[in-house]
Amino acid sequence: MPASARKTEPAGGDVRARALGAYLGLAVGDALGATVEFMTPNEIRARYGTHDRIRGGGWLGLRPGQVTDDTTMALALGESILATGGVDAAAAAQAFSDWMAAKPVDIGNTVRRGIVHYRYSGEPEAPASEHDAGNGACMRLLPAALATFGSSSEVVRAAVRAQSHVTHNNPQSDAACEAVTAMVHGALAGRDKAWLLRGPVAELVQAHPSFAFRGRRRDDPTGYVVETLQAVLQALFDTDDFPGCLIDVVNRGGDADTTGAIAGMIAGALYGPDAIPADWLAALAPEVEAACRTQASALMELALADSHAAGHAPAGKM
């Protein structure tokens, strides 16, 4: 990342508040998008006009404020990080296995396959596969991003891939996860959208041109991580606030809980928790909100303690 990103204190708000915004943003984006997951934009318009409130339902028949695998896998990952003091592949794999054993409301095919591989082999890394470029590793990465804020680029990359490769060992998935982590880190450090665009996003598109997102509007995005990020980036850079970004992205339909979750974590870090509509937070399942608040605080304390112990500023890795 450019040296200009290095700073000791994030602009426009405390880093802890921005971390909370990211975690709550993930959860409300998941809950908002789950209602219209697998619907087309035309179907959403016909049924809701503009889908702009957390109402539950959808193909999973969720309660209002209930979240899906995007948030619950992130919380499982966060628990493993806090238990071990860092991102550990074996601990993450076991946490995901325990999560699956608890019969989550939803689980992706690639995620399931990776967990089953771990259970049978004991290896916390799935075999590399060109077919595993789904968005399942990207949707849950926030705890790893928070825990590595202030770490070196090498530590960040290793941590991101450690949690990702349990289920998604694929170059496009890696690229997406690393770019989203860099965007979250930039937002935590107080960087604006212009910096995100010319930094992490430009680097992603230059290295992997398939992620180019300007041009045709990406509606009805699938679980393919390229389409997911195209929808997220269009919504993020074509709107000016948190609710606008989230409403834009989930009304595109498709894998809307995941586009909502990823857009929510980036926009939540960018705009802060006060930008999240109060009625969305009030609708969120109380136990989910409480878990997000607890983990956001604990993960940032872990990151800041590690940064101070290493002798550099909290945003030093940027």
C-alpha cells in the first residue's frame, strides 16, 4: 500500500468505532439482502418497489433480523481468533466444522466440501481448485481483517489466506479477499473512497482484469466472487452514504445476502456505525448485534496490542 496511507490515528473517527461499523454493517447487510436472495431486480421491484427495510422472509423463511451463513461464519472465525490470539488455519477449520455441526440455516457447496475435507483429512487447507472462485471466503473475512489491522502486509496476506483456504483455495478468491481486507484497513485508517479506488481497487483490477467493474451494470450477481465484487464496487462508488450503498446492492438481487454483507463491512468501516439506519439496527436479532459488538471490540484490542508490541503505529501496515 502507498506510504501516504500510513498514519497513527484514523481521520474522522476512532478506529474502534469504525471496526464496530464494519461488523454491524456486515450483519445488517446480510439481514437486509437475505430477503431478496436469488430474486431478480424485476422480481424485487414487482414485490417490494424498493427493498429498503429488514423484514425477513426470503427463500429461507427467515425471521426479521435473522442472519445467514455470512455473519454466522464470521462470528465463528472471530471466536477462533480470540481463542488462539491470532488467525490460525487449524483453529479456523475446527470452528467452521463446529459451525456446520450446529446445522446453520444455510451453507454453500464449496464451504461444505472444504469442511468435509478437513474432517476426513485433518488438513485445514482444501486442495487448490480453479472451480472454487466463489464468494464464501470473502463474505466471512472481517474478523481476520480486524485482527490484522496494523500488521505487515506479509502477516495480513498469510492470515487472509489461512482462513480462506479452509474452503476456497483459488487465486481469484485470494485476490478478492486481499482487496476487501485492504479496503477495510484503509477505511479503518480514515481513508476516503477516492483512496480506496486508486489503491486497493486499482491494484486488484490491474492484477486481475476480470474484476473490472465499470461499464455494464452488474445485476443479479451469482456466487462467483468476480460478479460479487463487481456489484459491491459499483454500489459503493456510485452512492454517497451507508444506506444508499446497501439499498443499491441488495436491490440488484442474486446472491444479495453476500453482496449486502461485503458492501456492509466496507461501507460500515468507511462511514462509521452512526451512519447505519437506527431502524435497521433495531431490527437486527439482539444476540447477533451483541456478538458483533463484543467481537469488534475484542478483535481491535488484539490488533492494537499486537501493533504496539511490534513497535509501530496501528495503521502501519497500510
